[in-house]
Amino acid sequence: MATRGAWSRSPWTFFALVFVLAAPFVLLGEFSEVRLPANLPLSALQFVVPLVAAAILVGINDGAGGVRRLLRAAVDVSSIRRRIWYAPILLIMPAVTLASYWLMRLAGQPLPEPRISWTAVLIYCVIYFIAGVAEEVGWTGCATGPMQQRWGALGGGAIVGTVWAAWHLVPYLQLHEPAWAFWQCAFTVAARVIIVWLHNNTGHSVFAAVLFHMTMNVTYSASEDGWSYDPAFAAPVMLAAAALIVALWGPKTLARYRFSSR
């Protein structure tokens, strides 16, 4: 029989719990026409669920002290010891967004000229930093480590990313048609692999995952405000970025750069 500590540390228990706890938010989004900023359905409020699930499971095993340590890790700026990693953390998503916008123009999509409200961007940064903390405390702080130990960095990231995408599926469908949701799920899985790469190369910093998660949501909301976002174009760019990272840093750890002099 499994001990209390064994089941409370299991990422599969965490995955099951996030789906159970998300159910009321999914129903709220299904039966309410109210929309959040960037036209998000009310089910997007489920962003609090990974934090709650992680706090429950860590609290069972390690008590209030464990929960405090989990929360501190998500906002620990000092955990990113090599400052050069701020570049990919903050710039990958804007680059992916611009590349996908260029592909949309190349494909002849009818697009308005891009416009950016920097005031809105700053507001989004605050909102989505908080949301990023709530999510990454769970997805990175609680689930990623055990999944990597069992399946390797790429395998663990892909599994966490698939669960993450499935967890978002109903809100995606409440927002757009199935084809949009399919491509956005593919984008989400690729993004999780990149988050694991950043996490592993920044001393296993949860804060790095929070910042990247924030940039994902900020660029999405800013593009929805200023020009069209289409995951059918963004997902292939994100998948290509993830594939390049895997090729250069290796699937086992995503942390051994192929051309390193070490």
C-alpha cells in the first residue's frame, strides 16, 4: 500500500486533482457569456487551480513550511544565476509572435496593421505574472521534476505539456472553433518543452518558468488587441523552436549544449 507521502508527491495525483478542481470553472465558462480581458471565457479563471492542487498535495506531505517553500521558489529572482537566460525567457515569445504574423502576411491573410498599447502591455504583465505564479507552482514546481526523473526532460516535458493542453482544451473550445483549439494545443505542448529547457538551464528556476509563461499570455493578449492571432501559424513556429532546442541541447536533459566547450 502506498504511503501518504508517496501518493501526495505523485504528479499523476496532481494531474487528476487539477482536472477535478477545474470543473466548476469550466462549467462557469460554459454557461456564462461574461468575458474577461482579451475576450477570455470565465473558465480562464482556472489558473488558480494548479496552485491550489500543489498546495494541497505538498501541504499533506510537508506541511505549511513546504507550501511556503513552493511559493517562494516561484518568485525567487536570485534562482536565475546566469543572467544571459533572461534573453530567451523574455524574447522567444515576441519572436514567435512576430514570425507567425509574418507567415500570416505571406499567406495572404487579411490583417490589420499591428498596433501595440504599451499601457495595456504593462497591465497584462502584472495580471499574467500573478497567473503565471499560480500555474507554474503546480506545473513546474510540483510536476516537472518527477516527470523528468521518470521520462527524461523531453519525455517529461511532452507529457506535462499534453496534460496542460488537455486541461486548457475546454476553455480553448469555449473561445474558438475545434481547429483553432487543436493548433493551440500543439502550441501549448511545444511551449512546455521550452519551459522545461529554460527551467533546467537556470538552476531549475521556477521563476524562469513563471516569466516565460507571462510572456506567452502577454503576447497573446497584445496580439488579440492589436492584430489577429492564429495558432495554425504560431504553433508550427513554436514546434520548430522546440525541435531546434532539442537538437542542440539533447532530449535527455535539455541542458547539454551540443557545441559547448566543456
